[in-house]
Amino acid sequence: MADGLRERKKQETRIALSWAAVRLAVERGYGNVRIEDIAAEAGVSLRTFRNYFDSKADAIAAREVDRSLRIAEELRARPAEEPLWVAIRAAVEKHFALGEEGHAERRPPDDKWIAGIRLMMTEPALQGAIVRAYARAADELAAAVAERTGTSGMYPRLVAEVIGAARSVVTAEWMRADPPRSVAELLSSALDQIEAGLPVP
């Protein structure tokens, strides 16, 4: 019981630091944010920040890492008789479309917020951290697919990479869509097209 509570507190701190890093980078600009600012925004010490992350880029990218872990866990927890694609879609939509706050990514983004995200994503250090996060996401999802299907080799990796590509395309489209569209709407459209075999529009 105590161990479970301690782990939950640690995860809450990790999420708070990651969200603080994102908010400050969007509001002030990535280069104007120090890790001391992130720690203060989250209400923890600098030492605590360093216990969780090596840099502000890692703190921002942690949202993708954590979400990937939750998607893989959800896929493993889906009913065994559920078809693979149905299970994958349910897992992805639950933890990607809804977002950490349960509703934030069902709304089109605010113009100021999306502009800040666009600017933030031009930072090379953050781009590198995101690439590493996506690589871990592919590893986690491939492992879950392999367990669920009893397969190995190319198949689970191919499934994971297709889902990863969809996430990447959805994120890019979300940042440039005019008028703005929600992540949930874009993700649903991408998964529909993959499920249909990517027919020519």
C-alpha cells in the first residue's frame, strides 16, 4: 500500500514537472526558461527536478514517453479475444486523444498556445529528446504487440512503427491546421485511413 502511494506521488511529481516545462516554454520561449523556473513552477526543489530529468528538453518530452508507456500497458490489459487493431485503437485513443487532463486534446488549440508549441518545437535539443521519446514509444508498443500476438521479428515492429508514424503525422498536422483541429479529431481520421488500408482519397 505504502509502495503504491509512493509510486503514485512520484508519477504525479513527474507529470507536474513535465507540464510546468511545457507551459513555461510556450509562454516565455524555450531559451528563456531555466530548470530552476520549472522546479519553482511545479513547487519542488531543483534537486527534485534533477532526480527526474537531465534537462528541460527531457522534461518536455516526458509527456510522450509516459503516454507511450500507458498505451502499451492498456494494450496488454485489453480483452484477449479483442482483435489486435480494435485493441490498439482503443489503447491509443484512450491515452493519446484524451490527454493527461482527460479532455484537453478534444478541443481545437488556442492560437497563442499553438504558436508557442510551433516555436518550441524548432529547438534542436527538444527535437532530439522527442526523437528519443518516439524511439522508446516504438519499443514499448512493439513489445506489447509481440506479447499479444505471440509473434516476433518484423511484424510487431512494423505495427508499432505504423502507429508511431500516425502519431507523428497527427502532431505535425495539428500544429499547422487552419482552422485549428483537435488532436482527437485528427487522430481518429488517421486511424480510420490506416484501418481502411490507406485508399487514395
